[in-house]
Amino acid sequence: MSESRQLAAIMFSDIVGYTHMMQADEKKTVMVIKHYNATLEKLVNQYKGRVLNYYGDGTLCIFPSATDAIYCSLEVQKELKNEPLVPLRIGLHIGEVFFEDSKALGDGVNVASRVQSLGQENTILISGEIHDKIKNNDSISTISLGYFDLKNVGNPMEIFALTNDGLFIPQRKNIVGKLKKKNTTKRNIFVGSLLIVLILAVLFTLKNSAPESIDKSIAVLPFVDMSPDKDQEYLGDGIAEEIITTLSGLKDLKVIGRTSSFQFKGEKLDLREIGEKLNVGTILEGSIQKSGNKIRITAQLIRAKDHSHLWSQKFDREMVDIFRIQDEIATAITELLKISLSLSENQQLIKSQTSPETYTLYLKGLYAYRENKFEQSIDYNTQAISIDSTYALPYAYIALAKTWIINHNKDYKNTLAFKDAEGFAQYAIRLSPQLAEGYSAIALLAWTIERNFIKAKTNFEKSIQQDPNSSLLKNRYAYFLTWMGDFDKAKELASDAINSDPVDYNGYLVLSMANQYTGDLIKAKEYITEGIRLFPDNKQFRNLMIYNEFLQGHYVEVIQECNLILNTNEELNETLLAQLCIAFYKTNKMKESNSILKYLQKFPNEKNDSNYYSAVIYASRNQYDSCILWLQKSIEKPENSFKLFKIDPAFDSLKGAPAYGKLYQQYGFDKY
């Protein structure tokens, strides 16, 4: 009989639910076992380890170091997520292994098997001894599950779960395994006494120290598409966006908007860095995988400052359960962050349900809408309501898509298109009176097409009431208020929007414009400069900076900036052409100024706003009859830029004139 001893990092692993799997599908289980064995043989050897024993569905391996054992375990779990998927649990411990002939025995082996028994599918649990060896390794993250009395192990042991990306973290209350029975009188007396001591200690601590405050703020990242064909991105984005929408309605929770949360899509950034960038305490991340009617969703709520896991869950369900999954995720977040909910907020956490086919089509439509593919979005949502005519969301997004098509095409006189879009919005609200996007669609139609500004304001207010934390809705309303001249409220909404969605450019644009129109050009420049820093490719901020120079009378600088743009072969839009024309006029370069004016007046077509900016030029020359003539052409066309008429400083000298008042009434500004 040959004997030897060796100190090693021990890895015990086994397949969860193996017996049931074999009974259900023997052929598939054989494929799973082959995948499992081949993966172990490859990776254990790669990390300098040895596969010692196979125990049916389980395996004992040893490694020369804790780090090698950990890295191998992570790679094994990662590899076994590929088809055929292997539901594996792994336990790790450092101890002495006793070899007798071909068998590995000893206390270390016994402990490793006990640690592994506490695990669940896709977990890696480790003993305190292993944790001591790797706790300073930044690439390995862990969380303590507490102390456990393991069967045939002398003293209680602290067990840790690895929390690296992709792993499941079990909750203590759900853990079962090879534990000691707790039925002796002596032990009950001891535990009871210990509990009394602990309770007194806790009460003393609570009395003498303030508890750590819970940061009630969250960013929801897009759920990663884990499907083999990578064709479920719409589903991962849609689930994340739906959770954002649900949580945004809770007044006691700061929820980062979609634009800011989704900027990290596809990037491998540390969650601490994301938390700092977005100024949030917690981050929800997850993944999705759909096959036929089966869906797997994993979700993890993580404290940003220390990367610790507050909650995690894996859902293996039918597609029909997707609404319940979203409800459970949202509810778990509110409970963990201790959000006090009103009755209406409790009801809001329960999502409206429909068939999986309808919901899938709606999410595809939502994905297309976010990509500005409005016709495609309408097509998907039309298919959705053909299956379920009572599901409100597709109607709202059809209305929004049709609204943007009208605006992008500048088809403002198309009354049939307007009525069609409004009909979908009204029907969405009839089906779901709490649907914020339905009211927002009506507000956009009333503002940009119907020019019923009171109706627009009323419905913008309703949309904000239904979704008070939505940065998207706040920015929409803020644009409207800016052009209506309600600058203070516009600034307030835009500032709130930036707070919850710091990388959405719209809030910065509103604050830049609102300060320009109120004459605070220094403040305006601050926001424009910040906009250029954050969004260097967005030319709107560059154009606003030129306008800032223009408003200060820096005409030479305006000419220089416009020439720089022309030197890059980029054409100037009507706004910049008008500013350049006036700058030439103010610097006594009449030939160049008149040349631009003639070009603008030859330039008009159905899509541009050359009439309005011709009027701006005539106003700067104090040629008021010509100014009014071109304004009349602009309003009759109609041109989108006429919405500026109420606040445009170009026409300040005209205010009070009868012709100005007539145009003001004709557009409907007097009814606001």
C-alpha cells in the first residue's frame, strides 16, 4: 500500500440536478457529462492542476495554489455556460490531501466537499482559508455568506461566494447542504444564550452608532445578450428600459435615465467607475438568453462603491413569465433600498401583461424607435396590436413615431397624418390612463403641428405627473417651455433632467438656449462649453457658441468661425447663413452680405426655413416692411423656425407694432 501527503488547493464540483436530468433525457445528459469532463481535463491542466477522482457527476481536483484554483473555477463556469449547458456548483478549500493507492482522502477533501454542497447552479463557494489567500487580488470579488456548521467539521467555518461577472450568488436563507443537525438540548441552550448576548450587543451598537445610510439611487444597464446568434439585443435593451420606466415613477428613488445608462453598452468598465460617472450608489446589471419559449434572465444589484452584491437572482422561466420577472426585479430593488411605496406606486410595480408574441413585437418596435427607424417601429407595433388590441404601449409608440415622421418631413399641413397619429395616442390613454408616453405624444402633436399650446402644456404636465423622474419627458417639456418663453421652468426641468441623465445632450442644449434668450451669455457659454466637452461631435453646441458671439456683437469672430466651417467643405445652415450675412452687414461688407441674402432667397424649398431667416436679416437692417413680408411667407409655409418668433431677440424692435401682433395671434402665441 503506497501513501503520500500533499498540501493543496482542493476543488470539489458536481452537476446540480444530475439524477433528474438523466431520468428526463439520457442522451442529452451524456452530452452534458462529456462537455463537463472535456472542459475539466483541458482547463485543470492549463492551470497546473490535476483531476484526481471522478464521482459520477462530481470531480475532485487539486492545484498548487489558491489563485490557480480560483482562476480555473472561473474559466470552468464560463465555459460550461456554452451549449450543452452544465449546471455546475464548485467548492474550494486549502488543506492536506492524503493519497492511499489511487484514492485522495483527508480532512481537506472532506471540507471541500462540504463547501461545495452548499452551492447552487453556477456558484463558486470558498472557505475562509482560500479567501485569506486571494482577498487582496483585485480581479477576484467575493461576499461573505456567514458561518456554517458543516457536517463532520469541528468548528463553524466562514464561507464566501465569488461574485465575479456571470456567477450566481446564493442567499443564505436558501442554502442547504451537508450541515450538522441542531437538535441537542445543550446546543440549544448555548445558542439561546449566544443569541441573547448578540441581541444586547446589537442594541448597544444601534444605540451608540448611526447606521450606514442607504443610497437610494440606481442605474440600470442594458441586459447583455447571451444568445448564441446574438440576435436578442432588442430584448436585453427592452427589459432594462422597462425596468427604468417602472422605477422612474417612484418619487423616493433616483433613477438614471436611459441615455446615460446605455452609454456603457458593450464597454468593459469597472462598476465603481460607472457609479462615479453617474453618481449613483447601486447598479443593476444582467443578461438574457432566449430559446423558443424558454428565457433565462440573470440580474444582480451591486453596490457601486465596493462592488459588493446586494442581491442576485437567476430566472429560468417560460417567456410568458417575463412580466412577473420584471415585477420581481423591481420589487426586490425597492425592498433592498428601503423605498417607501404609496398605494399607487405599489400598483405601478405590477406591469400590464400581454402575450409573449405581442410583447416581443413591441420590444422590437421600441428598439427600432430608439434607433430612429420610425417606419420599422410602426410596422412591429402594428403587428403587436393585431395580436392584442388591448395592449396600450404599442399604440403610444405608433403615435410618437408618426409624430416624428411628420416633423422630420415638415409635413405640417397634413391634417390626415395628424389625426391618425393623435388617434393612436388617444386610444393608448383610453386603454391605460397612467401611460405617460401617450400624453407626451398628444403634447408633441398639439405643440408642433396643431399649434394648440394650452393643450400641449396640459398634456406635458400630465405626462410628467405619470412619470415624474423621466429625464426624456422633462427635456421634451423643457424645449416647449423655452420656445414659449417660460425660461425659469424650462431651466428647472432641464437641470433636473441632467441630474438624472447626465450624458443626455438635450438638457445642456435647453440650458444654453434659455440663458441666451434671457441675456445671460456668460452662463450660456458655460453650458455650451460643457456641451462641447461632453459631446464633441454634436455640432449644435458649436453653432450655439457662434450664436453667443453673435449676440455679444463679436461679428469678426462670427465671420472667422463660419469661414472655418466652410473651409471643411461643410455647408452652413440657414441660421448660420443669416448670422454671417448680418455680421458682414455690421462690418460694412455689403457686397458679401447682399450675396448671402440673395442666396437665401433663391434657396427656399419645402424643407428649409429660408423665409424666416430672410426676415431676421431684414430686421437687422431696420427694413421692417420686408421683414414682415418674409415672416408672413414663413408662417404660411409653415416653417419650423417660426416657433422662435415669440422669443427671438431679432424682432425685439418690432414688438408693439400692429403687424407683429397680427403674426403673433396668427401663430397662436396669444392663446398661451
